[in-house]
Amino acid sequence: MLWILPLTLKADPNTNPPIARLSKYEQVESGFFDSSCLAVYWSVQNKGQSNEQLAMAVVFNATLYYNSNPPAGNPQKTVEGMWAGFGWGPSMLNSEFVLAYSRPGSQAPTCIEAAPSRKYAPPVAVDSDKRIIQSFVGSYDGNYQSLICEFVRPTRTSDPINHQTIDINAKTRHIFAFNPAPPKNAIDGWKYWHGEDNRGSYLINYSTGRAQPTNIDDIWVKRTHALGMSIIWLIIFPACIYFTRFFRKVNGWIWIHIGIQAISSIIGVYGFALYIIVNLTNNFGVSPVLNIFPRPHSINGWIMLILVFLQAVLGLFNRLTFSQESWNADRSRFNLIRFAHNWLGRILILQSFVQVGLGLDILYPAITIQFYGAQAWIVYFFLLGFWLIVFAVSEVYYRYRIIKPADKVAFIKGKIQRPDVAEELKPGKNGIVVKSDIKSFTWEDIDREMTTNGQLLVVAQNRYVYRINEWIQSHPGGQIILHAVAGTDITNDYFYESGYDVEQFVPKQKLKSKSKPLLQAGDRSSYATLNPDAPPSISAPSITNMTDLNDEQWQHVIRARRTHVHTRNAISKLSDLMVGELVVNGKSEDGDPLFSDREYRRYALVGSVMETEQGSVTPIFRLKFCLLYPFDARENEPTSFLPGQSIEIQARIDGKYVSRFYTPINGSPTAFEICVKVYSQGVMSSYLARQRPGDRQFKIRGPLGTPLVNPEVPLGPGMSWSYNQTLFIAGGSGLAPCLQLLQTMFLPTYVPLFVKQPYYPQEVDELLVEPGDWVMVQEHAYDGWAHGINLRTQVAGLFPLPVTVPHCGPQQRVVIVNCCKSPFDVFGQDVMNGALLAYPDNVSIYHCFSRGIPMGMPQDLVAQFAPGYIQTTRLEAMYLERAARDCRLDPNSQSQKVMVCGPKQLQGQVYDLLTSKLGMTHQSIRMMSPDSVE
């Protein structure tokens, strides 16, 4: 390391004698160039005081310069037209300057204080109110042989943003430059290019006079940084986004996207950022305020580094939600994480073009483009225009040619008129080769392939079968939605508008409830004496009414759909995944699929209420489900569940498919309710109890099983469709079929009921009915009242059910014996209450609580939890005999049935009592297993 000691200027044999007026300065440094053509003189005045300052002179000697650099043509060796500059700082981007210019023909050189332009362009003159340098004196010496600029600069400043403080006892970094022959078209006629060799950087200690050269600010470091960032931000990243946007059909597109973005971000963005920071450490060590914050490029660069990191985090979470097993990882189109990730990516690309433009303006300022840097700007604007045109044209084509707007589904005369999408799904479309070994599938085959072999199969248009396993890792909607739709028909989701049925939906109005029935049941013989005619013909109820949903529940259906747009690319991709055709049991005349109880259809959970008290050992939840697309009904689809029928729910829990059977207590395959008893070790029951309405889709099929009774099928020749005497003994969750039976026999909807007694309205919303009228119930209040229509007058209103004859007939008697631990284990109180209050002569309910009634529990609360008669012991023969007498069982009757549904221990006990104590035959007893016992 070379240290230059203070020296006194000595005469040079090739120059004029030393300049006498410079002898007043205490220190001099002339080692900037080998020719010593540039020298700086200084003295420290008022050292150590608050007004400490440097008296300085910058001297450029033309003779010494031209002796080392002989000019062509041997022109006159003077300083005329030359300029020289001396600055405090590491780079021309952030240094303060003193500039001296020898204007031809002038009596003295022009000396100015200049500030950095924050780019590789000439510095700009400092406004008078921000100047710190004082007492400028410019002069020539020896017939224009030397250019001299003298001035005074304070070492301390009150404006650290624009001026740096100088510590005379420490090394201060400086830059210097000159140009002996500026181009005539330069700014102001002289402030321009100094050449590669006519510049440098020095460290000077003003107190000791020690000085040494240091590394100059290498513009090639910045150009390398600019080139790397431009390639990444203007080529790689836009290309990756273009691929991700328009080529999602490619297998593994998500991994290509992640790989390119991750490598480019880590090696590229952060690598080149670290490269320039490490190589230009000196720039940031002098004054961070001066070197970073005033420059938009630096500020924007730091912001982008933070945003790139944030984008990587969002991308990670976005990717995790692709494989997230929890439906709570919302993968809807407007998912917050995906929305933020997508838009932040777009913002970063736009920001990058701005950032590259700012960087180019630093390296190749627009004001100097006539001399250098034009090629860089041409490439920049070419890439900017190229991507704008490519993205704009592709987006227009994508939206109008690739994204196929879903055809509006027409709702005509109570049924769906579907557009035919079979052509879109036809094998061989889109250049796909049709396989010769096409396989046939039934719904049972599809379910077996899923649960046994792990094949994810879906059906479209009730015809084509597709294997979607290879799409599971890169489906834009995430894995969870594919697992949810596996094994079902996806035609509605894939081709139709989400909400096409909203126009047909009318939210259910809350029914006014009555505290008690106004009339008691009358004489059963009145039905026979009236000798009514057949009820007037009525049209089938619309599916809208059968869904029986309120507005909040309907919103749960909409949310559970998770619908997003599928493009022609997606359709083409789907057709490429075809593996077979569905073997169906025929189609209706208009081509609609027929109903199959083996087909899993997707439902939304729209209601979840705990029926039992909080803290119950085995809590019971009442869950309400509705089809995702309730108006898309199958041909010959049942309009209700019959007593004894069940549904099967299938769910993917901890990566495995689990299915359980449950008995609907009301409703139809369109919308229904079940009661789920939650066991501590129950996989499905615990899973269902945790779910929130609208969060997920459920695969359900049914009705399954042989019904106990069927209103459309008589029990035998000359017999009704229901038994005259029915005794139902239930245990635990076996109570569900009992509720189903009560609902069908005594609380049906959209079934005409015969009026046996008159009722005259007492309020404006009540209905006038007279003996012989027929009324159709639209909704039950479950307190002995219902809302319906008088089919004679076509007037709707509230009316008491006891004035009507039960749907099953006036002679039918149903007695239910419910065996459980305590009143807290009873569920379905609304149905039991509704039947008891509507037809008390036809229905009786007994409860046997093996653990008795909790101490201190009020009787009215017990009655609220357990409507009917109470027995605080286990089921005993005496109590069973009492129930049998109440049911009027007759061993010789051909129209009676005893049904038992509960645990095997209860079934065995009850069977022995029935046969040994009551004399019942085996043929009159039907044993049933509760669906939901796990």
C-alpha cells in the first residue's frame, strides 16, 4: 500500500515555475495520475473547532498531461476547453463535486458546486440555498497552462442528506475526473464523458496528509447486475407466468412453475442483489441516507426483494392447499391466498419493468443516449412491447376461444333442460386416439376401484368415465376438490353455470307456531260416516318446495359448490383422461339419466344442531343435507324416504374412504335430515360432528333397503298400506326409523288430508276448513298445527291437524318404546311432539331410562326432552306388556307388526319377551340393526 507524505510542490523542468500563491496551503496530493497533471492542495483551518473548514485548491496542468499523452497534430498545449472535477464520496451517483471549466476565451475558469444526478450522467449545479462551499476563486497560470479552482469547504454540516461530514483524522473517500477535450455536443458544451482512464478514486487523511488510491466504483459490476436482473425479470419470469396461465393442461405444470420461480428467485434475484451489495460495500458505508433512500431504483429494489420473499411464502401456502386434506383450505376462485399470490405476481412483473427502466436510466441516462446505451433501451422497449402484445393477444384468445362460457341451463316445467355436452367429451376429440380396449363401468365398479384400488374416477354426462389420478398433483382447484368429486358425476360442475338454479329458488318463510292445538281429536267413526269422495287431483310438488331451505341454508349450498371456470383446455384434458364408459340402466325418453340408488351424489351440509345437552356421554347431532344442484333431478327419482330406508355417506378421512349408513328422519333425496349419535371411537360420527355447514361436499347415495311400509303399495289384498297396530321398540340410534315412520304416517307433506271436523279461523293467517274438505300440508309446525292449502277453496293458511284424518287412516295405532340411558339421549323431539299433538288417539310414546332421571331435573324439562310416558328403569316385561295393550296387539290379527331396532343385546331381550310373555309369532316380529352404530 502506497502512502504519500505531505510534500512541497517542486519545479518541473518541462513546466513553468511553481505557482507561488499555492504555497499557502499546508498539504498537497499530486499522485492521482502518473503525470501528476492533477493536484489537490489543502489546509485545515480552525482545527477542532465548530467552524473547522478546509481551504482547498484543485489544479490541473495541461503541460504535464500532454507530455504523457501527446495529442495528434501537435495542437497548442493549454487548458482551454478542459474541465476537471473533484468530489467527496465513493461514486458519481452519490458524491458532492467541485467542477472547474476553462471556457475558451474566458479570463478565469468557471467553478461550481455540483450535486450527483443519482445516475451516470453529469452532476447538476447545487441551488444557492443548499450550497456549502464558499469563496470560489478560479484562475489560470502560465498562459493557460494550469487551471486553478480555490474554495473553502466546512467539515461539519447541518444537512446530512445533501452533504457529508468530513472527519479530518480519518480517511475520506474521493473521486476525481477530467476531460481535456469534451465533445462539442455535450451538455452545456462541456460536461460530459471523461473517458475510461481520466478518472479514479482516492482515500485522503486531511490531518496527516496521508493518501492512497482505492478501487473505483466499477460500473461493470452494476452492468452485470442489470443484465442478470433483466434476463430474470424481463424474460424468465414473464415466460413462466405465461406458461402457468395458458398451459395448465401440461402434466406437472405446477412443478415446472415452482422450479423455475424458485431457482430464478434464489439464484437470480437474491444472487444478483447480493452480488451488487457485496461488490459495492463501499458505496453504502459512507452515508446510507445519501446512497439508498434518495434513489427510486434502490427503494424499489428493496421493496421488490421483500415482495419476492412474500410471494414465495404465498406460493408455498398456495401449493400446500393443493394437497390440503382439510376442506377449510378454501380453494375457491377467490381464495385469499391464491388471489394474493396471483395478483402479487402480476404486480411484481409490472414493477420489474419499472425497476429495469429505472436501472437503465441510471446506467444509460436518457440525456446521454445519443452517445451510448441506445442498444440497451431498444432491447428494453422491444421486450416490453413483445410481452404486452403476447399477453394481450393470448388473453383475448384464451377468453373467447379457450374458455367456453357455460350454456345457460333452462328450467322448463319443473325440470332441467340440459345442453348436450357429449360432443365436447366425445373420445377422439382434440386429436385424442380412441383406445380399443375401452372398459365398461357400473356405479358399483367405480366405487370399488376407488375404495380398493385407489383409482380416482369421475363420470361426465352420465356416460364417460375418466381417471384423474395424474391430475391430482397439479389441478388448479387443489386436490381436495378432486377427492370430493371422485366417484360422482361432474357434469354440473364442469360445464354449467354455478347458480343456474338460483332464479328458481324461493327461501322458506318461517312458519308461525302455535303453543297448543285448539281442538282435540274427534270420534274416529266420523270418517266413515262422511263417505268422502277421492281427493281432488293435484300436481306433484315442485322441487323448490321440497328442498325446504331458508336463505342461509341456501348460501351454504352455494358456498359448498366451490365452482370455478373450466376452459376448453380443461375439457380437452378431461377427454384425454377417459378410461371407459358407464353402463347405465337405461335413459328416459328425453335422454335424461335414470335414478340409481348406487350412484353417489354430492350434497352440502346446510345445518348442524346438537340435539342432546352439552356434556352428554354420547351427544346426538341433527344434520341437514341438500344436493349441490337440487333442481338437477334424475328421472324416476323418489320424492321421499320411506320408513326403514337409509342412506350411505362416504367420506375420505385421514386418507382412507369410510362409509356409514344412516336413517333420514325426514325429507327426500333432494334434502333431508339425519340424527348422528357421536361415539368416542366413532370415526364417521366424530367426523360429521366436526363439520361446519357449507365447508365441504359429502358423497351420499340412497335410498337403500326395503321399506317398512310404502304408501303406494298395500300390505296385501284388501289391506291398507300401513299396519293397523304397530309396536316399535327402539334402542339408542335405533330411534331414527321410528321418527321416519311417524313422519310418513302422521306428518307427511304434499299429501291430501281429509277434514273430519270444521275449524273456523280465529286469526287472519288461519285457514277455514269444513268437513269433507281436503287440505294439503305444505309445512309442519310440529306443535299440532300445519300450513297448507284447502284444495276446495284454493286458500292457504294455518290449521290444526286434529281436525283431519291421518294420512295412514283413522284406525291405525302406533306405539313407540324408546330405550336409552337418560332424557339427554333422546332426539327427534319435534317429530314426536308433532305426532302426539296432531293425532293423540293414534300415537303413544314410552321412554325407558336405564340410568333414571338426573336428580333435580324438573318434570316439565323431562317432558320437553322426552315427550310421552316415562319409565325410570330398564325395559321390563311389565312395561312392554303395558305398551302392547296400548297398541291393542292381537296375536290373531293379520295387520299388526312389532319392530325392534337397536343393539343386539336389546334385540335378544325384546324377542324373548315378545314370544314368551306376549305370545307373538316370529313372522309378526321384524328385527332391524341401527344404521349408525359404529
